[in-house]
Amino acid sequence: MVSLLMELRVPPHVVQAIARHADVKITLKVYAHANLDAMREALGKLDGRLS
């Protein structure tokens, strides 16, 4: 569930509260896996700015 929330771009502090993690660093360290589609999208946005 937490991974899916992160993938859906729910803000980390909200995911932290839902998962009842004591610290957002735990949420980010364990569950914030950059997936290939997200990386492509991010690079596409960057490319649009640099062109």
C-alpha cells in the first residue's frame, strides 16, 4: 500500500501519517523507489526546460 501511495505521488508526509511511521525519513528510505517511468517523466520535464 505504501509503495502504491508513493507511486501515485501522494506527498511523503501524508504517506508517513497513513503508514504511522515515526519519521518521514523511514518512509522515504524504505518506500521511495524511483521507478523507470517516473525517471523518464522527470527527465522529459528537464529536457523541455533545457531545449
